[in-house]
Amino acid sequence: MVTEWERLRRHLGDLLEELGVPLRVEVFWDRLWSYLVRLAEKAEELHLTACRTLEERLETQVLESLVLAHLLPPGGYTVADLGSGGGVPGLILKIARPELEVVLYEAHPPRVAFLKGLIAELGLSGARAERRFLGREGWPEARFPVVVSRGYGSAEKFAAQAARLLSPPGLAFYLWRNEVEPRGEPERYLRLLQEVSLVLPRGRGERRLLIFAG
């Protein structure tokens, strides 16, 4: 009998293969599964209920984050995730690409506490969560070669804040939920290099990954 653990592992591997993403799911699946289970347990309490099932989260937030993990530059460096929420995409990037160092910026204290607990539970060295309401409570002193986010309100808002945090030349990657979020004019702040379209499985819609240069 195939367990849910095994079924979803195979399903994610098949989805990545269909998209031409050469990440080996079996290498990081145990940690990813533990993360997804803990997130499901806390989702309602943390008001992170956009996905109703593990499979839905796998086919949207996780798949998008892993496509991003594949498209990030190679090597080890520090990534800032703006408005990380429950760890999407930053914590998933860290799980899939452990050579990255990741800083998760999140405004809501319960979510930050959840992220800190998960980082310790999963043994993710080189990852940390910080409570910060970017733009309202000042800016961190650190600057980053790569800044990422998903569902930050609009592409323009992301670009405006990413521009403040990038170290030149710097790259910024935004998983834009184009069906529900305005785009605005992100080019006012960053130069658009590429727009990648990602069609989600089972008619779950389309996402656009916007890649900017500082």
C-alpha cells in the first residue's frame, strides 16, 4: 500500500520532471514533508489557510518555490525573503538548496515564532527568522545579493522594498500571483530582466515569476 508520504513525494517529482526542473526530491523530501505537516497543523492559528490540503499546497506554493530554487543563481550566498509568512518561498528554498543562507522577514510575531521553531526543529543551519515590518519600522542594515518574495501585495511594492535591500548589482525574484494581485509599475525601482510563466497543475491557474536587476 502506498502511503501519503510516498504518493506525494512521487507526485512532486513528476511535476518537477514535467517542468524540466532537475531537483532531486528524494534528497530533501523528509525535511520538506516535516515542514508541510507542521505548517498544516498551524495554518489556521497563523491565518495561513489559502491551501486546504497538503496536495494543494504542494501543487502551488511548494512547486512555485522549487521552480524559483532552480532559477536562482548557483552557489552559496544570502537570500532575503520579504513577508515570509509561513516560510514561502524562503524556507522551501533553504530546504531544497541548503548551501543558501536565508533571512526570513515577517511582521507578525506568532509567525516569526513558528518559523524560528521550525528552523530549530529541522536543523536548518544558516537560516533565521526576524520580526520586522519593512517600510514601517525602518530597514535592516544588511544588504543582500538576492531578494525574493511571494504574494507581497503587488509587484511594485516588492520592487520598491527589494531595491532598498539589494547589494549592487543584485537580483530580485518575485512570485507574482498575477490572478489576484496588481502589478503596478515595478520598473520604477528595478530593471525587469525576465518574466517566466508557470502553469500550475489541475487548472490551478498561472503564476508569473518576475526577475529584476538592481
